[in-house]
Amino acid sequence: MTFSATYLRIELVRQLRDGFTLAFTLALPSVMYLIFGAGAEWGSTRIGDGNVAFSVMVSMAAYGTVTAMTSLTASSAAESVQGWGRQLAMTPLGNGGYTLTKVLVALSYSVLSVAVVYVLGAMTGAEAGAAWVWFACAGITLGLGTIYGLYGLAVGLVFKSETATGLASALLTFFAFFGNVFMPLSGVMLTIAHFTPLYGVVALARWPLTQGRVDETLTDPLWQPVLNVVVWALVFLGLALYGVKRTRGRK
């Protein structure tokens, strides 16, 4: 496997010029935090070891992270299937170097998304009882966000077109609305949210702050979000393997 720092730099700059990437990984999470966290009248309300603004900040950072991982891996899979892989086979870079570069780009934008939202949070009153909570929430967010690399890969391999990235990100927005990410849900909607893909990731990302507390009357046991994450990771893995098998079957 040959790695090219030049190719990595080109990819980082190319994605920085992509309005879609900037809108969904940086702008949207930041705006949603300012609306539902810093700008909301309940932002200063205490929850767990901090306030609601901090909880919303973590949620938006998680959304930006999974969107970055999804969109960049979906576009990479689509590029590979459309023939870019054959072009790379004729260069010293190879498929291994190409894959590593794409992963590093996705991780870079995930880190950037978390950093931007956290800086906004620090500037606008997001509070946690201890400094380690900030780092723990950020680390869990980035770690679990990598699962959505499988999701993006699956969508890119199955649909194999330029629309794959948009479709994958649009579905994430849908999952976020119904997964208790953008705004607090209650009743039947909250019950349904427990089974949606983003619920477990965001619940675990907020865990150092809330210890599972959802609202004044409900606290999730740790096994619920963990099980959610494991099940959906297996679903994404299965879809990705199906996409690989389908692609090879058509060659």
C-alpha cells in the first residue's frame, strides 16, 4: 500500500470547496445548536452534570460527525464502483492507499465538525460539571461515528451513483428528527425513537453528562443504547457486504 500526502491534501481541499459537505457537516449542526441549545429558553436548565445547552451541543456534534463519515464514504464507494478504482490500479497509490486517504479525510471532517460545535458551545454557555465530560463526550462521538462509515459505504455500493451521497445524508436527517437528536420527543414518538439508528449513538455520546437521563421521568439503562448501536452496526455491515457482493456479481 502506497500512501500519498499530496493526494490527501487535494482531497481535504476538494471537500472544503464542496458546499454540500460544508452545509451538512459544519453549518447545519452549528445552526441547529444555536437554535435549540444556546438560543432556547431552556438552554440553561440543568440536566445531569451540566445544562441542556451542553446536551444539545453533543447531539449536534454527533449529527455532524455521522454526516461527515456517511457522505464521504458514500461518495468514495460510488467513485470506486464507477471506475475510479480501475484508474487507481494504474497508479502507485493503489486501492489500499486510496481507502486510507478517504478514511483520514472523513475523520478529519468529523473532528472539525465536533470542534466547531464545541467551540460554539463554550462561547454560548454550554456547561458541564467537569472538564473530562467535554473530552469524554467528544471521544465517544468520534468513536461511534465511525460506524456510519459502514452506512455510507453500503449506500454508495448499492446505489452506485452521484445521488448516493445526497440520499444517505437525507436519510440521516430523517433519522435525526425521529431519533430524539434535533429536539426532545415524548410519548409514543420517544418510544419509537429508541429503535431508530441515531438514538443509541447520541444517547451514548451524552452519557458522561446525563448517565442515561432522557427527561424528568425517564432514564435509559445503559444496555438499551448499547444494544441499539450494536444492532444497527450489524445491519450496516450486512448492507455493505451485500453491496460488495452485488457489485462483484455484475462485473
